Amino acid sequence: MAKRKPIRKKVESPFSKNLQAMLSERAISQSAAAKLAQIPAATLHDWIYGSNIVPQDIRAVQRLCRALGCSFEWVMTGEISPVDFKNISLTELFQSEPDPTFSGIFEITARRLTRIKKD
């Protein structure tokens, strides 16, 4: 007699609800989303239908969020923290990589810009 897969109990979580909403809003299929996240389609299906409350591969969720232009924090929790841009460093906002076109000797000057006052 063939073995049956165990029936997984559906678990409602903010992650599964938000993931469903994000894919629906952007009209992205599960298979296309799985390719963007670089995971098997079955894994994405498990995420969407709540058989895993928290995904095991957080980096895959990050890849999917970046590809679809949405907040990782919102997908995972349903909440978004306000960003205080005055106290955030550039390394938190940007990645840097060496650019061979700018190799050599350079003189760099920095000047503070001030807003022009209109009378």
C-alpha cells in the first residue's frame, strides 16, 4: 500500500498573509516568485499556505523582497518601522563595490552646500 503524505495543518501567520497579498498585488505567479527567491516552488507553496509559520531560509525571503521591491520587515511581521534618515549611515542604505574605472590618483574636494534663502 502506498504511503500518503501527512496532511499539514494550515497555520495563519502574518508572513503567509503578507506573502499572499504581495504576490496577488503584483500579479506574480508562485512559480515566478519561487524562481526570484531561488527556492523550489513547493517551498514557496508551503510559505503561502502557512504550513511553516516562519520560513527556514530567511535569505530567500530577502531575495524575493528585493526582487519585488517590498519591505522585508512588512512581509515578515506586517509592520513597518519608521526610518529616521538623520541617524542612518550610508552603509545601511547602500552597498559599495570597487570600480576599476576610478583607479589611479585623484584629488577629491568636499564642500558643504547650504540652501539659498529666498527673500
